[in-house]
Amino acid sequence: MDFSPVLLDTVVIVGKNEESARRDRRSVAAFRPRRVEVFASGEKALSFLLANRADVVLLDSPLEDMDGLQFLRVVRRDLRLKDVPVVMVTAASQRDKVLDAIAVGCAGYILRPYSEETFAKHVLRACQVERVTEIERQQIEDAREMVAMGNFDDAIEAFEEIISEQNMAQKYYDMGCRCLVRQKYGQAIIAFKKAIKINDLFAEAYKGLADAYKGKGELEPFKRYMQKAAEIHAQFNRMEETKELFIEILKYDATTPNPFNSLGVKLRKSGDLAGALHAYGQALSLTPEDENIHFNMSKAYYFMGDTGRAKDCVEKALSYNAGFDEGRKLYRKLFGREYPRPPEPSAPGAAGRTVHAMRDL
């Protein structure tokens, strides 16, 4: 089978088992890579990836110094490595292991022992998924150049053309969920990866739209599209990008909602309480003294049946704003008594503090 059209300049193989690594090296030779690097240590592999471009990573488990999933989590959290496809090549066939790898963000999952055809198919798919938005990315670059040249109206038209297909991300996500139910894990991985790639693209397009409107001096659409970009990054747990956009919006609107809190509210209302709590935790990294977020966490814990943590969180909310009516109602429900009223006038800063979140009512 000839894979010459698929250019793999550098392949990185990460795994503790020497025999498995040799097998993977023989298999990947069909793609005619110029360079193949093999690491038993996750730390050494990460150091190489941060200093060198790789076309694909073939990851086994365990490694000398960590588990394969731990390595994958580190790679996915590093923005410099987010576009590197990582294919799990492992003997771990348990359903939970496969699902964990999909959740963390693997680009393929190959079970040992494998056939050459199966190996080639999964590696090929993983590389192709990473290139799924190449045309749109070129459109993004062209539109950014228009912004830099001051052609704001043309740039806005170009960015709007890109985001007009945003429902495609949801379609791929839904497709991935259906594949999981049918245990079609390979197809689920492809669908989820496409959804993530497309959503990343839309975040860039919304940021571009914001920049174009800012260039025109139109601050309302600038803030609106910056918020949309921040919410997309929050959905995929991109803390640094979300924080950067949130801070930029705050320069123009001190009352803008915390994007992680907005995500938590959506997740809580959809029934994903664990996901909501994770989002609220991220929200506190941006605005740790926001009573609304502590209140929302209290409600989530309450619905989970954890009244102890629910009490702790609502007390924390009221410690920042004792006159917070919704918090006082929840406190009364949890403790069976009133929270002490603040002295008149209200404690300094409570009434006038900026609100960066939405309450989960």
C-alpha cells in the first residue's frame, strides 16, 4: 500500500515496551517518514515535541515515568501541541480505557496486536482530521490581513462567511455521540475531533470579527463577538485563551459575564452537574470573589445531594455579599435559618462590586 501522498516528515513513538516500539516503527515505515524518534520516557518525549515539529505521535501505555493517558492530557493542555495528532497504540482494550482516551482527545485508537491495514487506516485518518479545516484557515489568514490593512468591511464579510457554517460543529458532535452508543469508537474519534477543530476555527473567526469592528470603532459588536470567542474556548477548557479574551472585554465592559460561569450554567441546566462544577471551578480562576459563581456551585452540589459542600459554597457567596437575595434564599433552605443581615449601609464594596457572572436561576 503506497502512502506517499501523506507526508509524514517526523513521527514520534512513545512507549516503554521495546518490542512494541519496534513493531510500530516497522509499520509506520509505509508512510516513508524522514525521521522517527522513539522515547520510553514521557518527559523526554514532551521535551522533544516542544522543540521539534511532529506529524503524528504513536502512544503506548505505560511509559517509564507516567501513564499513557497522563501523557496525552499534558499534550492536549499545551497550546503549542494542540494540533499534533496523537494515536493510542495499546493492548488496553477495556471500554473505559478507550472512552477515557477519546475524552482526553486522542486522534485514533489502535489495539494490539493489529494488522498493517488497521494501523495504516487509523494513522491516515488521524492525519487527515488535523487537516480538515485547511481551506477555512487560509480564509482566516486572508481576513486577518484585511484587518491589518484597514479593510474592515471586507474582513467582516469574510469572517461572517466562515461562521455561517457553525452548526456543522454540533452535527459532528452529535454524530460522535451516536457512534459511541454503537461502540464505533474510531468513527466517534473522527467526529469529535472534527467538532473541536471546527469550533476552534469559529473562535478565531469571532475574534477576527471583534477586531474588525474594533477597528471601525464599533464597540458593541466588538464586545459581543469577543464574548462568543471566549465562550467557545471555555467550552473546550482553553483557560489561557479564555482568560486573555475575558480580560480584553473587561477593558470595555466591566459587567461582562464570566464565560466559564456561563458554560457552567448551560451544563447544569442540561443535567451535567459534574461538568458544571468543573466549569465553575475554572470561572473562579478568573473572578474568585464573585458571589454568583459560589452560589451556582452551591446549587450544583445541592442537586447532587452533597449538602455539606452546598452549605460551604452558599456561605462563601454570602461572605462576599451578605445582601445577595438569591443566596439568602438558598441559605435559608439549606440551614433552616436566616443569614445575618449586613449592617446599614452595606459592607464596603458589596453593593458596588462589579458582577462578572450570571446567576444560575
